[in-house]
Amino acid sequence: MLDAADDAPVDAEIDAPIDAPPAFGDVDFLPPAEEYAATGNWTISADTTIDTSNLAGTTPPADTELVVGMQDNGTQVAILRARDFKVNANDTLRVVGTLPLVIIADHDVSIDGTLDLGARTVTPGAGGSAPFGGAGVGGHGTTASNNEDSGGGGGGFGGAGAIGGTGNNVAAGGTAGATYNAATIRGGSSGGGPPQLAGCTNKGGAGGGAVLIFARNKLDVKGTINAGGGGGEPGMQCANNHRSGAGGGSGGLIYLQTSSLTGDGDLVANGGGGGGGSCTNTNGGNTNAVAGNDGGLTTATGGVGRGDCGAPGGNGATQAAGPTSGSQVRTNGGGGGGGLGRIIYRAPSIPGNMASSPTAVPAS
């Protein structure tokens, strides 16, 4: 057994790296073997998509890399390596796939256009959770009768999602997705679905993606980095039930690490809107409702309900307003709105004119 004298040097060695900021040049979350850049430059000069599940589908410029690497915890990430990396103004780099994205630049990163890792309804951004997945997945709706069904809850991450709308104030709404830490590079969580009955295929919105950007010299954002959650799918008729809406997905993770963070652009990881409930009756007709909107620069509104008994979905979260629960004013509830993601920076400061939703916080 170790005595107190034996413990002291061990504790000091463990505490020092945690309490003090890491030496610049160490890429957060990556092991030393992955901490290097490439010598070539990579500029996105036209709308481009990278699928992190199929990196062979993208040909990097000379003397740059796009490869699968590992995080400290042993999970995989896609790593883009360059000296300078830039997304030109008016151009968009869309990133999808199962793996989060890490960008390592030995000099500068410039986002003058759009770096888009946001979910699109049930398609997650890179490293985000697919429907019914994630540590903060929303709960499924419940049913009290064929005409009383509640909506799915919104997914959570940096902030909790919202509950699904109750079915006629009888069927309890799907539970709100919980928050969880950014202990690794991972994206947002999915919203919950409607009651899980035979033939009910509408799904919760997917989670926003995850990106870590390391720029040894300067990271300049004059455009937009988006990691918003997906909108929940609308209600549809199945298993002889008039269907409720699914919850919106949560925003993902934007993690910025650099010696100098500049620019007046936008960082957004907002939640997706919940899907609207639908209804089949003589007044409403056999018409499906509308999906919630995807998280982006503005509030992702919930989908419109249909017929006499389909209720609208709740709004996704922004920094200005939390997610709202699915409406319960009608028989079939709408899905709850998705919660916020996380935006974290390891830099001396963040520009006062750089917009951030949620509020960017310094790395601990």
C-alpha cells in the first residue's frame, strides 16, 4: 500500500496537465501519433461534400491528407491535414457520414464561406447520431387510444430537448433528451419517435455533426460553421392510429483550437424543430403533417399539424430561447424541439463580434 509520501508525486503528475492549459501544438482529444499537419494547401472553391464514411470518394489536393485516425479514447475520426485550409466566400463544404471531422492546419484556417455539419431531418451531420441514437436521445411518444397519441421528445446535448406534446392531454409526451459532456469529439443526439407501433416509420430528427478545428497560427471565421440538429419527421397514419410527430435532433459540437481566433462570422449548433402531428378524418383528410425545420442560423420552427386533430411541433433551441414542447392542443401531439449543442474554444479569446448560438465557452 502506498503511503502519503508515495501518493504526492503521483497526484502532482496527474493534476498538472488537467489544471493547466495544454501546450499549444497538442491537438485536444488526439493522441501524439495523430498530432501533425501536412505541407500542402487545400481551398474549397466550389460547393463540395465530404462523406466521412467513405473518404475514398474525396481526392485531396497534393501534399494534403484526408484519412481515418483515432481519438484518445480509441474511437475513429476523419482527419483533414494541410498547411492552410480555406473555404471560399459563397462556397459550402458539406460534411456528412458516421465519423466526426478533425481539421489540422500547420498555419491558418479560414472559413469565409460555410462549413456545414448540420443534420437534414433524419440524416445526421458528420459524427452526429442517426434516428433513435445518442447519449441524449429523446423519448418515444405514448398512446392512449387510436386517437390519442403523443409526440416524441427532442434530443439533448449541451441543453436538454423539450418534451413531446401530449395526446389529447391523456397520452404522456415523449421525454426530453438529457444533456451530456463533450468528453470526446462527438455530435448531437436524435429526437424520439411516435409510439412504436407496427408500421409507424416516422423518425426523430438526427443529431448535428461534430468538428474540431486546429490552426497552429490563426483561425479566421468570416462565414458560418453550422452543426444544427435535424427536424423531426411528421406524423403519418399507421397501425390504425392517427399519428403524432417526432422530436427534433439536438445541435452538435464545434470545437476551435488556435493561437488566434478572429472574424465576425457565425457559429451555430441549434436544435431542430419537432414534427407536426397528423390526422385522418372527414375534415382533415388523409394528409400527413409537416416535418420540423432543421437547426440553422435562425430558430428551427416546429412542423405544422394537419387536420382537426394534428398538433404542431415545438421549436428547436437557440441561445435566445430554449426548445419548446410539442403542442398538445389537439388529439395527436407534435414532437418536442431539439436542444442546443456545444461550442467550445481553446484560444486566448473569442472576438466580441463573432456570433455564437449556443454561447461559446472556453475549454476547461
